Amino acid sequence: MSNLINYINGKWELTSKSKISLYDAGFLLGDGLFETIRFQKGKIFRCNKHLDRLFFGLKLIRIEMKKSKENMKLLLEKIIQKNSIQTGLLRLMVTRGIVEGPPWQHDGPEGIYINIRSLTPKPNSPVKIIFYSEKKYPIIRFNPAIKSLNYIGNMLAKKDAEKDGAYEPAFYNEERFITECAIRNIFFIKENTLKTPSIKLGVLPGVMRDTIISIAMDMKLNIEETNIPFDSIDEMDEAFISSTGIGLLPCNWNNWDSNFKITSKLNTRLNQLINNS
């Protein structure tokens, strides 16, 4: 890990020598966005999708990027070239920059940070998930959703889920509609219909989520981005979670399980797409 080379706001540094200013707005205030981006055999998966989402979010929170999408893509490709990892994850963070004076008056250059790591081995599936009310955690839902650096509520829920013997927590809101997991999207299958929570609920439109929906459409599944009542989940035939890092993972919960027949087909097609990208 200490021998990996990171991009630290204009400089290439070994992990052991990487430093971030105490006055960077990302550290001071959690003021910024991030993207977790997968690369397979040296090639970045859905890079443009990630950058489109990043630049859209930066515009919403009024951070003006001096670098273009093409410049950012070149940086992402360069960090792969500078390291020996051929398949893994990039974490790209953009902050409001190093603040001098009142943070709300800062209009200086943005801060850009990129690190790299190998993929975490996939757990045996299906994985157990547990459902929590969002009221238990300091979770802020944006509409449209942004990939904020503030993940306090999500991380607290992850800790609680591990204590409760689950791999991932999934949330439901005050209206008892399923929203998303702490760091992943969630899907259900009922007969020939793929269901996933609507982004109108403040759910992050994940890049892997979008990819899976496209695959499901090619498989002639019906697609519903909709409100899914928490009280209806035991009626579902199948369920899985998704993210850039893990791809697709079948999941179950207490007193519910599945044969994951359609889920397995989706997963096969997704893996083929990732490996051939």
C-alpha cells in the first residue's frame, strides 16, 4: 500500500508521503464529491458515466472545475499506468480547495485527489442484508442525489449491520419506502419485472445500477423505477445489491431466500460486459 502512487492535487506521491492540507475544504467541512471508478485489465469501466455524474454534481454544489472531462480521464488513465495494479478501483475526490478565510467566501481552485487499490475479494453469495429506518442515522437525501464526501450516517449503519451479522444495511425512509443501501443500490425481482427505488427518493443513480438496468432491458425484463414499500419485500421473488466495486451480489434477509434464477443470468451478462469492456 505504501508503494502505491497517488495524485495529490497536482503532484504524484507515494502513499507513505502523500499529504493533504488541513485547510482543504474536503477535510475541514466534507465539502466536495467523489467517484469510485472500476478498471479491468487496465481499462476504465464506464469512465464517461462517472465523469458526467461528477461534473453534474459539482455544478449543483457550485464548484467550478478548471480541468475538462478529457483532462480528468487522462489523469485516471495515468494513475493506472504509474501503478502495477491492472484490475481495481480508483477513488477520485474533488473538493472546494484549500480555504483561506471564511469557507463560504472561498472561490479559489478546486482540490483534486486520486488514489488506487485492488478489488476487494467478493464474499460468498447470497449475502445477508438488514433493513434500517433512515431516522436512526444522520443521512441527508438530495434531490437530485450527489455523491457527497459526507458519509457519516452510511458508515454508522455499516458498523451496526456488521454487529447485527449482516453484510450490508438497506434503508427505508419515513414513508417506509426502500431507498438504497449504505454504499450500494438495491434491486428486487417479481416475476418478470426488475424493481429498484426511484431516484426521485434521493437515491444515487449508480453507474452500475444504470448498467444493470440496460442489461435487464436487453433481456426483455420489465423495468420499474418506483416506490417499493418496506412491507412488500417478503413478497419478492429475488433480490440483489450492486456497486462499482462488487458488481452484482444476490442477497437475502431473515426469513426470506430465493433461487436467484434471473439474478444469476443478469450477473453472468454483467461479468461478460465488464471483462470485455
